[in-house]
Amino acid sequence: MHFAFTDEQEELRRTVRSLLERHGGASIPPPETPDPGCDTALWQQLAGRIGAHGLAVPEEHDGLGAGLLETNIVVEELGRRLVAIPFLASAVVGAQTLLAADDPAARARLLPGIASGESVATLAWAEPEHGWSTSACSTTARPNGHGWLLDGRKAFVLDGAQADVVLVVAITTRGLSLFELAPEAIPHCLVESAPMDITRRMAEFRLRQAPAFLVGTEGAAGAALERCLDVAAAALAAEQVGAAQRWLHETVEYTKARKQFGRPIGSFQAVKHRLADLFVAVESARSLSYAASWAVATGSDRATEWAAMAKSYCSETYADVAAEGIQLHGGIGITWEHEAHLHLKRAHSGAELFGTPRQHRLRLEPLLELG
């Protein structure tokens, strides 16, 4: 498969990268206050100057009508800087879940705010016992007059504390369904958790007869969630490639400056071999990430296959680059003030998010022809 970005897509990349370089990367707060919160200034600039939040939102809902390929270009650049904004949760997962659900009224009501950045959406899907399953769910929903009542527990909800639109996966007598949690119920169900990765906030929702509204057709959320899993996997792969590329570059530059036995450690053959292996892995991950983004964006019948391969391989590649980078940075790499620990934590948290590498390899089993 031959693939190349258009001039417009390359210009989008340059514009986002330039904005991020001027703005700076993730700030490292003091250890006693390890939650930097949302970088609201950057969030607003991405929305106002670039329109990044609405790239994959149709024009009829005040978006730019571009696509997921353009969105993942932004995600890759955000990964390079490890910025703390809810772009993945809202502009990618939240928006695409609404688009996958067959509910024109909900799209018309919610997507314009997401596209402008005025609203932050998130998807409460994962559960402690089922993870991001597209078939099993413990959270239940029952009708109550004009709406529904939800009972259950949702974990690993991306940027749940910042969201004013919370989409919840729950099961009814007809099957897996999608709901919008009533806005007034959000603060009563929200349980913030201390993040391992301070650049990515997560929350938990404990639902006890929480009022909600049905999105789409009751019992028909399975297909939308399959699509959402492919979208999230491809986006995370793009983020991991961006982060791995930049951290590898920073590590290579540091090996040119750090000296042992009177010479830069980067001049030692063993170090060169380690860095060369990482370079090959990152370039392979980039190719796989682009293939997954293209397949998901175009609705290819191989979208699940490519997305699962990308999520699995890119997660493991980024984890390897993060770990080797800490080792090659030596003592400074294990200090709070250095960004090395941010990469290690982002790598490990991202590997678990929306399914582990092993779980995505299991998704491949029925798709691959062995013989």
C-alpha cells in the first residue's frame, strides 16, 4: 500500500507543531501538587486558531468536515509534547462515538459545542471486571418516565472531571446501549482518582440511579463501540509514535553530550546499537500507525486489523523507547524535574488504555488467515 500525506495535511502538521513549540510542552508541577490540570490556553488556541477540535466533525454540525486522518496528525503532534488537554477524550473518542451512534438529534445538539471546544465530551465505557468489552457490561439501565436510570461503576474515564458531556455504556433488556448522563448528575457520580500519568487525567463514575438519556437505538450500541475501539486504537498509536519519536531524538542528543571515560556515551558501539534498534522500531511503528489511521479514516474493511496491530506494536515500542531513554540519561533520568518519568508513565498508561497490546492481538485472531 502506497501512502503519502497531501500538502494540506503537511501544512496542518507544521502549523500544529509550530503552535506547540511556541507554547511549550507539559509542565512538571512540584511533587506535592502532582496534578497540572488542563492547559486551557492551549485548548483554546487549538480550537480558535486551527479548528482542531472539529476536524472530523461534519460541516453540518459546525465542524471542518476533514476527517480522522487530519485529527490523528494533531494527536501525533500533541503526543510529541505530552500536553495535558482532553483532546483524545473529546475531539476523538467523544465526537466519534456520537457520529457512530444513529441519533441525529443528539449529534445536532452536542457536536457543535465539541467542535468549538466549548464542551468537553468523554466516554465512560471501561469497567473493572470487563474492561473495554464490546459484548459484556455490568452497568445497567432501566426506564424511568421520560428518561433512564443507570447503576454501575465506570473506571478509567478520560478527563472525566473536565467533561460536561458524559456518554455511558450500559446494558438494557435489549442489549448494549449508549446513554448521555444528565448534566446535573455528573458531579454527584464523579470520583476523581490520583493519576499515575500527570499529563493524562482519568476519573471514575459511580452510578446509583443516575438519570440519563438514551443515545441512538436501544440495544444497538455494539457496532458503534466496535468503531469507537478502532478509532481510539489508531489515535493512541499516533500519539505513541509522536511521543516515541521526540523522546528518542532527545535521548540521542543527550548521548552526544553525556560523557563517560572522557568521551560521549553515544560514541560507544553498544549504545549505537541500542539507539539504532530503537530507531528502526519507531520508524516501523510510524508506518503501522499511518496505515491504521488511513484504514479507520476511509472505513476500510481492514480497519480493525490495522488498528489492533498499530495499538499493540506502537504501545510496546513507546514503552521500550521510554525505558531505554531513562537508562541512557543516567541519574538525571530518575529525577522529578526531568521529563523522562513523564514518558515512562505515559507509555505504560497508554498501553493499558482501550485494551492492552495482548488484548488487541487477541482481536486479530479471527481476522488473520493462518495456513
